[in-house]
Amino acid sequence: MSSRHVQRQAVLEPMSLYVVHGEPDRERGENVIVGTTPGRAHVSDSKRTTVEIGYPGPMKRFAFLAAILVGCGGSDPADFEGSWTVSITNGPNDCNVMNWNEGDSNSGIGVDITQNDSDVIVDVTGLAGAYLDAVLGNNDVFNGSVDGNALDADREGTNSMNMGNCTFTYNATVHADINGDTMTGYLAYTRATNGNSDCAALMCENRQNLTGNRPPQ
């Protein structure tokens, strides 16, 4: 089922899914208005004073600040690359998923992150990765980007399922913030559906909070 024909809704049954996987830059500028100051002339003068064209003093300072802001439009992407060891903890069971107990946790999950500038690939390895493949479908990875110290990556599922007239797949999204060789964030499970009215009951989201560490870089 093509993701172009579905809308995102929430995951209902990634039961005991103890896995983890893994905004465009904005330039800010200010408009500067060029002001002019006309010269003054007395009726008895034989010539007029020179007309001044340029920035008044306060506007010059404003223009200088605007130039700085334009030059600092976006944050350089932090370095997430490496082999991480991740722990996860179940959040609230908003989707009433069977065998999902808030506060349950699992540790020692392997996650490999490859980064090229701001682009990242997040690959869950080991048994957690294999289970994730079974739930979402295919042996896939998370693709996303880094903006400043934040990473966001998505993985679209391919296992098509049905509930009444609702057809859906499981999707997952990872968000993480980095501080040195430690990252924290969450893993969210949602559904992409065909938009049928039978899908309304599936509009929810379950999250697992995550923490991860990697060898010193």
C-alpha cells in the first residue's frame, strides 16, 4: 500500500516492542529600509545643500544585526554517528496495546547510526532489529536528518493489515537529542491507514522513552 494514499494514525498492537531505531534549516533575515534625508535650502541661498542618501544611525545598527542573523541562519548538525547501546522504557499505553505495561524497560539494544552531513540512517541490530522487521515488514532502516542537536528519522511499514474496512501498516518514528556521547528521546509507534471510517478507533500513539550511549568520540 503506497504511503501516498494513506494518512497517519496510531499504532495499536506493537506488543512488547522493545526496539529502537532510529526541520529543515531556516535562514532568518530582516528587511532593511533605505531612508533618505533631503537637504535644506534658504530662499536667499545661491545653492542647495547636498542630499544625503543612506542609513540613519539607528538603521545602520539594525542592518548590521540583520546581516549577522542571515549569516547564522541554521545550526550545524551534531555528530550522531557511531554504534550506540540503547535502553527503552514504555510510556503510557494510550492505544490499549496488549502486554504493554507502562514502566517496563529493556536495555542492551544495538543501534548503528551512519551520518553524511545532516542525513542519517538508523539501523536497529540484533534480536530487537529482527523483531522490528517482523512487525513493520522488510529488513529496513530509519532515514532522517539532524538539525542542530536533534535527530528525527522515520520508517514506514510494509505489512498490510485489516480491521473491518480499515487497511493499515505500522510505522515508527525516532526522535533523539544528543549531549556529547549520550542521547535521549523517544520512539513513537503510529499507523498509516486508508482513511476508512473504521480506522477512527485506531487514532492514538504509544511511545517508548529512550536513552543511549556510545564509546567516546
